[in-house]
Amino acid sequence: MGDSLRLYWRYVLVSIRGQMQYRASFLMLSAAMFFGSSLEFLAIWVMFDRFGALQGWSLAEAALLYGLVNVAFALAEGAARGFDEFSPLVRTGQFDRLLLRPRSTALQVAGREVQMVRIGRLLQGLVILVWAATALGVAWTPGRILFCLATVAGGACLFAGLFVLQATFCFWSTESLEVFNTVTYGGVETAQYPFSLYRAEFRRFFTYVIPLATVTYYPALAILDKPDPLGSSRLLQHLAPLLGVAFLLVALQVWRFGERRYRSTGS
Amino acid sequence: MRPYAAILSARIRTLLQYRAAALAGLVTQLFWGAVRVMVFTAFYRSSTATPPMSLPDTISYLWLIQALLLLLPFRVDPELQAMMRDGSIAYELARPTDLYWLWYARAIAQRFAPALLRAVPLLLIAWAFLGLQLPASPGAALAFAISLGGALLLSSALSTLMVISMLWTISGDGFSRAFSIVIMFLSGSFVPLPLFPEWSQPLLQALPFRGVMDTPFRLYVGHLPPEEVLLGLAHQLLWTGLFVLVGRALLARGVTRLVVQGG
């Protein structure tokens, strides 16, 4: 395990060094990402400026949701990008090479490319998160800060799990399924707002099938000490981010299952 | 005129082949639209003040955004981008046609065909099940159609400008990405422009970007009376003309300093 982590770290360093060869391009893309995400948040500000509040949530409270989900997604996208770009490996048969190496394929795929330009989105999410933290007037006890970090970690695991599942489907379909974008990018969009406003079937899907609400909405309620119109208990809200980790572990099992059924395209 | 019309129709026919991709995109856009409709409905229900546009109108506006998102100058023509990378752009220069109008015709096709493929099924589904209203009146429908034509011309001029900018920044993905997001924001694709703060309205009205989304959509829902289409069209064409002039000037300069690598 420790050995694998060291190897992953090596992959990360090599990838970063490679991308830093194109420094100007890296800086411009990161800046563009930071700027683009900022405009998305400005759109949320426009809505709050016009309507005042959203089902009892203020802008600062909504900003906490925004920060939590965007930081988590940026971390997952940076670390598990290899899964997002997996279909060419299967189509060209390059995946066979990975199978020959004496390390787990999930580790090798994850480490193929660590996208540094995601740092633009990550920084922007952090800025919003810090702003929300100061604007909220919540007492930031060490316990609360720790819980906040755990929530982000749970969210990052969930999104990483989704990328793994998306890649796993390539073992059967060769092509990457675009429908997954609705739960990855679309999931980020969805989780930026309190889940209580969505229709029941929609909410259930994002709680029980893909536990997105459990790594954003429920822990945010606990952090903000807000009552839940859906009636969850504080204890559940505190345990909820663990489901994100569980989701990743299940996704990795599905990956192993898919890998055993992999047949090379032979090209 | 003939060669450009031929290029336009050939490109449109090529791009209409990508039906599977359009179907996959349709599911994504429907999901996205459903989320946005729920969020906006919740915002409307949370406020006691009367917003400048009614909720049913806003819902129709949101579905029109989802349907016609591809009309935006969102990404640079990938074939032209590849040509600039590998140097086969030299062939484009050798053609006995005007390079600007050649690229402009391509840009129109690049905007029109994918938008058409997505808009028709999406609007039908949104109208049947998801709260999209019909145009406010027959006059509004006509005004909407005319205004969409203006939007297509304006959007294509903007995207041609983005293609030309690549003569300077081959790896200028960062610039064109940031520029497209600005256009999305200021055209009303994130939040309908009537909902922006009152103090920003004069600025939003003067800027060119409302012409690619907001103007036709407001005519559709009846937020603008149908006769406003003429003013809207004048605004769209004025800015289109300006972007064409700037684009041609930049292209003329870009071509003289162009160095094609390799052979």
C-alpha cells in the first residue's frame, strides 16, 4: 500500500514536471478557468441580488455549498483525470500494456495524467469557501473545520468514484458514455443549491443511487446548524460524508470486475 | 457569392450527420434544463417582490437557452484549429476565394447545423412535458425567427474573430475559453438578462452579446413587443458589421506575418 502510494506520487511529480514545460499555456489556462468559474458564481450572486434568499438560504450559506462541491470536484478531476480520458486506451488497445505491469491498473490509470490546470477551479472554489466561512458568523471550532475537510474529502471520493465507473463502462462499450456528464458536471451544478428545493424523485436519485447529497447538502446543514425540512438527524448528517468513501470503494470493486472481462480490441 | 453558398450548404450537410452525438447531448441538456427550472422556481417562490419577468416566461426562456446553446460562439472550428497546428492552413490561403468570407460561411454552418439538430427535439419535449410555452403570439413567433437569423450572423462573426485570433495564439485555448464564458454570461445564458440588477441594464442593452440569445428569447415570450424586432435586428447587424470589419483587418495583418512550418 505504502509502496503504491509512493509510486502514485512519482506519477504525479512526473506529470507536473511535464506540464510545467509549457508554463505560459499552463498559466493562461488556469487563469481562464479561475475567471470562468468566478463568472458562474457571479451568476448566483445575480440571483440572490434579485430574489434576496433561496428557501431560507442566504448567499453566504449557498456559497458554502458551492465551495464544498467545487473544491471536491476539482480535487477529483485533478487526481482521477486518467479515468475521464480512458476510452482511447481501450480503443487503441494500449490498456494491454498496463495489464502487464506488476501494479494495480486503477493506480496506473489514475496516475496517467494529473491535470494541473484544474488548480484554477480549485483556487476559485477555495476563495468562495473561505469567503463563506468568514461571512457566515459560524464559530469555527477545530471539530467543525475538521468536519469541513472530511466533507470535501468525501465529496472528492464520490466524484472520483463516478470517474472510475465511467471508465469501467469502456470495458464493454469502448466509447465513453456522455450520459455520465449529467452526474459529474451536472452533479456539481445540482449540488450548488440546497437539495430540499428539488423534486422528490430527483432528490432520492442523488441520495440513494449516487449519494451526492450526502457529501454536500446534509453535512452543510450540520456545519450551519440549520434545521432540515427533509427531517434528517444531526447524527446522520455527520456520518453522511462516509458514503462518498464507500461509493469509491464500490466503484473500484466494479472496476476490478470489469477489468476481468476486458477483451482487447486487438488493434 | 456562389462559392460561399456552396461551402455553407456542404458544411451544413456534413454536420447534420452527427446525429448520435446530438442525441447524447440532448439527454444532458434536458437534465441540465430540469435542474435550472427547479432552481429558478424555488427562487421565485422565496421572494415576495415582483420580478421583471414572470415565472412561466422565465421557464420558457430557460428552455430556449438549453435548446439554442450551440448557437453561441462556444468553441473554435476544430478543423481550422487542426489546420493551424499542422500547417495545412497554407491550402486555405491558396484558394481563389476571400479567406474571411470562406471562414465566415464555415462559421455559420458550424453554429447552425448542431443547433438545429439539438433544438428541434429539445423544444418539442420541453413544450410537451416541461413547461415551455408557445410563442406569445403569431407576431412574436415571426419576430423570434427573424431575430434568430440576426443572432446567427452575429454569433458567426464573433466566432470567426476567435478563429482569426488563433493566428497569433495557436495554443490560445485559454483566451478563447475565457472569451466564450464572458459571452455566455453577458448574453443571458447563465441568468436571463431581465433579472440582472436594474443599474446594469443600460450597459447590457448596449453591449453586443444580448443579440445572440436574449433579444430573440424576449421576443418569443412576449417580454418585448414584436415590433421591437427591427430595433433588435439593427443592433445585431450593427455589431455584426463592426466585428466583420475588425475581423477582416486582423486577418489581413495576420496573413502577412504568417509563417507556415514544415512541408
